[in-house]
Amino acid sequence: MFDLHGKRALVTGGSRGIGAAIAQALAEHGADVAFTYARSESRAAAVVKSIEATGRRAVALQADSADPQAIARSVADTVSALGGLDILVNNAAVGLDGLIADLDLDAYQAMMDVNVRGPVLFSKAAIPHLGAGGRIVSIGSGLAERVPFPGVTAYAMSKAALLALTRGLSRELGPKGVTVNLVLPGSTDTESNPADGPAADFQRGLTSLGRFGEPREVANAVVFLASPAASVITGAVLAADGGAIA
């Protein structure tokens, strides 16, 4: 039901955290996986090694997700290396904390270029290669649906944009047999938001389960949406947040 053998996937921002877990999980279910990374060659190499250990092909592509040319090149290189593209996972993102009154415009624009323009351009480049059964899965944030504290407004807004992108693209690509869905992680134990961080107890208190999620738990949601088991699901929003927006 979750068999991805014969599928070719591209995961943006796949060298660490949730992105690395997604790349690994897709490979474990049979997909060949390309992924982009921003800077760390050593981390990218480690992910390649973990994917190849499953017997699948792996391709690491250094790319700035704010650069339109790098985005187009990444998709083209994926198609060339893997022989096609069936699954796109828009995961790459950057955060921005602070009040709107104190907003740094350059930092805001840099975030929007990665978090909003990036998924749009990756999707645009991928669409010509996606046939019937193709998948686009974007990684948003529970903050797109609920902003329970100040200081994350701009970031939440960038993630809320993916709601419209997902729903609109599902209408555009439905006739091709391509599904488009969105996963909303909540507080997830990563380097950027560790489960033992200074705000961790507060974040746990916002959830129904009383704990942080693990990157693999978000990856499991992506595998489901990428698989034949989710063939009729499109334009959907799946919260993987421990009940934080319940």
C-alpha cells in the first residue's frame, strides 16, 4: 500500500532535520531520491550514504532555494540523474522571529523567497515531468492555522501561503492525475527547535499529546501522501502536530 518502488523523488532541503527524515523514509519505501541542500556537504554525504544503504539511488544537489536558476537546475538534474520525476516534496524553509513593528525588510524578503517563491518555482519546474500518479507534497507549519504567541507572524504568514498554493495546484493538476497536499508539522525535535530548548515546555503545553514530534513522524505523513494509499486525496491539509491546532 505504501510501496514507492519505481518512483523518483526530489526533496528540497533534505540534508538535515525533517527533510533528511523524509528523504530516508521515501527511500526505505522504494523510491530513488534526489535532495537539495544549502551548505553542508558532509551532512549531504551522510544522507546519500543512508539512502544508498537501502539499495536506492541517491543524488545530493547543492542549491539555494531562493535562486530561481538553481531551482530550475535542481529539477533538471534530478530528471537527468534519476530518469524522471514522480514526487516533489517542498520542504526547504527558513525561519524569522520578531514583531512586525521591528521587521527587517531584507530578512523578510529572504524568508519569503525561500518559503513561498521557492515552492512555487520548484512546483512550476516539476509540473512538466509529473505524469498520472505524480505527487507534490509541501511542508508547512501548524502556525499557518493558529498563531498562539507573538513574534512569529511573518513566518506564519509565509507558511499560510502554502495553503492556497496546495488547494489551487490541486485544481490545476487534478486533470493530469497529479495530487497536491500539505503537511503541517507542529513542534518537532530538530536542531532549530530542540525538545530540550528554552521554550520547549511551553510548546509541549500547546499539544494534546504533551510532547514534541519526531522528524520521522512527519516523514511518515509524507510517505502516506506520496503513496498509492492516498490516490484520492488532493488539496488536503494533514496536521502532524500532536493536536496543537485541535
